[in-house]
Amino acid sequence: MAILDASRSLAAAPPQKDDCSEDAVALLEHPVQRKTSRSRTTLERPTIDRTGWQPSELRRVVVRLADGEIVQLGTAPNRESAMTLARSVIAELRQPTGTWPLITSRVVHPEAVVSVDVLRI
């Protein structure tokens, strides 16, 4: 059983910024400015200063199954909370009580779990 923390893995690809979703959130906070000329109205994207923004600490905990499927267990506000959730799932898989563990809304065979991953959102 392995715990993978994507923020510390040397082989992990650097996270890609999704400018579209960031811009969508920013546009909710900063309305679009309209410029009107004689013939038409145009929309102008506001300039957003992102210098004071901090990266998200949110983490997602997922289970990877042998068939390649990824099942999300939950989210956590920070790495420590996510690791606590991941370790509780691992403990349940290592010390079975005679029944297969319930992961989200599924009962999964313990040997079908390849890893429990903590991913940065």
C-alpha cells in the first residue's frame, strides 16, 4: 500500500494553471467593463492583480484501483487533514474486519486498491 503525495513526488508533473477557471472566478469578483462606440459595444476583460494571491492548500484524497479507476474519498482543507483521512483508509485496508471496506457508495475488495493518493487541488 503506498501513499502518494503529489506535492512532494519527484516524478510528478508540475501543476498546470487553469487560467480559464481562475479568470471565471476573478470575473465574478470584478465585473466586465463595457465600451461603447458609435457602431458597436465591446466587452473588455478587467486587469486583475494576482500578486497577493496565495496557492490553495486544499487537498483531494483518492483511491486508485487495479483496473485504473480513480475513486474520490473526499477533500480536506490542508495536507495534514488529508493525510489523516488517507491513513484511516489505509488502516482499514490493512486490518480488515472481515468485510470489504465501503469507499464512497461502493464496497471494494481490499486487494483491488493499488494506492491512496493525496492530491493538491
